[in-house]
Amino acid sequence: MTHTRVSGTGSYLPGEPISNADLIAGRALDSSDEWIVERTGIRQRHLAAPGVASSDLALEASRRALQAAGCEANDLDLIIVATSTPDFVFPSTATLLQHKLGNTNGAAAFDVQAVCSGFVYAMTIADKFIRSGSHKRALVVGAEVFSRILDWTDRGTCVLFGDGAGAVVLEAASEPGLLASAFHADGSHHGILSVPGQVCGGTVIGDPFLRMDGQAVFKFAVRVLAEVAHEVLDAAGMGADRVDWLIPHQANVRILQATAKKLHIPVEKCVITVAQHGNTSAASVPLALDEAVRDGRVSRGQHLLLEGVGGGFTWGATLLKF
């Protein structure tokens, strides 16, 4: 039987970190460092320079993941990019990344749009391709430039998000790596987190900025993250006590802590990076994973529980043996 394993991770954050104080001073927001840290745990974020697109961030993260996996771009036969902030309407960011990487062997390439759950969705999709036997090695990327869709006068949203990218290389293996996955959606909750606008005939129709009902998102996120975690643990026949690291979507430290508590996983076993880069949507899980791999917290043989929840509403989780 063919299984899927993670063979390499990588990440990239653009520019210098921007502290809460610098962000507020530059935009005259009615907020403070204390207010932001107390409610979100965020202390800084990275913002892409003008002209830097999601594919550019994805390129740097992908190069690092390929290097960690010990393979070249042409060793890939599948490229999936999870993003809500693509370079263009089309072509896909994945095909632009394919070109920038120099993959010339005709690897399949496409985007996944599930907002903050996008990376978990993309990993699950890639796993199914590999398990089917149709593909051998996949690059899965989460990349976002959320700074382009923020209303910088709305302190309830603009202080929360940042730009960045994270990537993993997945390979066919004889031993189990990805043990269980699940993903879900419920479009009836679309109104509590969305960008309710579009471009039509060259004109913006509706609202082109991210809008969020923070309290409603918090309640929904904590509930579904706990539910989907139990779902994948049950599917793998494992208890939460066997999870070495919980690596959730880095949206808000309170959501992370509440989720860990519901799962009876000590917060010390939760990888928390939101203070350093804020909410980077589809990039946040692979960013956190790569940081924990590179600083030595995550090592081979450990069980990792990755999960995300995002606008749509979408949510999902993947349990893997690293």
C-alpha cells in the first residue's frame, strides 16, 4: 500500500517585522500594543512590499522546502497552492509558481481556495493523489498577501493579519505518514468572515475589504476545531494523549488556547507562532510547522495534529507521523 510522508518543510516572511507600535503610529489607529497583545497575542507581522505577490512568497518557501527534502523542482509531479490572495484572477498562482521554480516536466498545478483552512485542504488533496498511485511527489504551499485586502482604518481586522508563505514536500512512502484527514464546510456562515466584493467591468462592486464578526468567529472556530480534531484522532484510532504537537491555524492565541483545552492537550504541546507573524491565513499552519521543525521541537517519529478554520466557513485537520 502507498502512503504519504512529509519529506521537507520551508517558509518565508517578507521584509522586516512590523511591531504593533509601528503599525499604529504609521496609520493613526485607535489602538495600542497592550490592547492588541491582550486580545490576540500578536506582537508583530510582516507585510509584503508593493509589487510582491503571493507567488513570490511561495517561491522562497518552496525553494527551502525542496532543499530540505533533497529534491529539485523537476522531481515534482504535483503543485498545489492554497491562497485567498492570488496574483491574478487567472492563471492560477500554482502555475506561476511552477514557472518561477523551473518545473518543466508538466507537473499538474492548481490553486485551492479555502481561506485559512486552505493548507489543510491542500495537504489532504495531495495525499489522495499520492495514495492513488497517480503522483509520487507533491509540493503543497500556503501563500498570502492579506495586507492587500485590509481596511487600514478598521482596528478590529487590520492589526490581525500579515503576509507570508509556508510549504511542504510530500512523497510516496511505504510506511504511514499522513494517518488521517478530514475537511468540511458550511456556507451558511459566510457572513461572519468574508471579503464581500468583486471587480466587474473594471469597477469594484460591493466591499473589497475583509470584514469579520470576531465574537462569532471565535465561538465557531473553537467548536469545529475540537470536533474535527476528534474526528481524525478517532479515524486513526489514537487518543489526544499521543499527540506530540498540536499545530493549529495561527489566528488568535485565545482560540489556540481554548482549542487545546477542549482537546485536553497541554498548551505546552501547542506550537504558537501568532505573536511573530499574526494571522497569515493559508500560510499560518505551514509557517508554524516549519518553525517548529527548524528549531528542533518537531522531530521524526512524532505525531502532529494540524488543523485550520477559515471563511466560508471551512475547517479541517490532518494527523501525521512526522
